[in-house]
Amino acid sequence: MISVYITCKSKAEAKRIAKKLLQKRLIACANIFLSESMFFWKGKLNEQPEAAMFCKAKNENFAQIEAKVKKLHSYKVPCIIAFRWAAGSKEYAEWVKNA
């Protein structure tokens, strides 16, 4: 299992992407929360509000998740990072596997 961390320009964009990933059964669920980001882009320090998602999925779906997010995302270089589960609830892992 993996958790995929994705940042978006707004909550609306995060919800749109999450719905598409869920409809394609690429993820089992998505948690969306508002955040503040600070980063360099084209040599300039930027600060802006964003929405971040933690999506739970099967490891073998990552390539498809990445490709779908890149198609739907407004950023030229979106943040799409997979975290492999070191441990987790057996019941929750089963649910993700079967979602």
C-alpha cells in the first residue's frame, strides 16, 4: 500500500482530481486539507495557499495515478509523492486493497 501526497492550487481542484481518481478506482480514498506553501519558482520565492491530498492506494496503481494527475493538474510541475507503508492496520490495508 501507498499514500500519495498531492498539492493543488485550490480545494476545488483537489476535489476534482480526487473524484476522477476514485471513479477510475486508482485510489481507495482521499483526505483533503488546506495548507500554506512556500517555494521557489523561476528564481522567485513564492507563498500561496494550496490544498493538499493524502490518497491511499495500491502500490501498483502509482504510475496510473501519476499520469492521471499530470493530465488533470493545473501546475506545470505538480507535487506527486508516494510514501510506502511501513506498517498499518491489517483491516485498513485489506479495505484499500479491495476498494
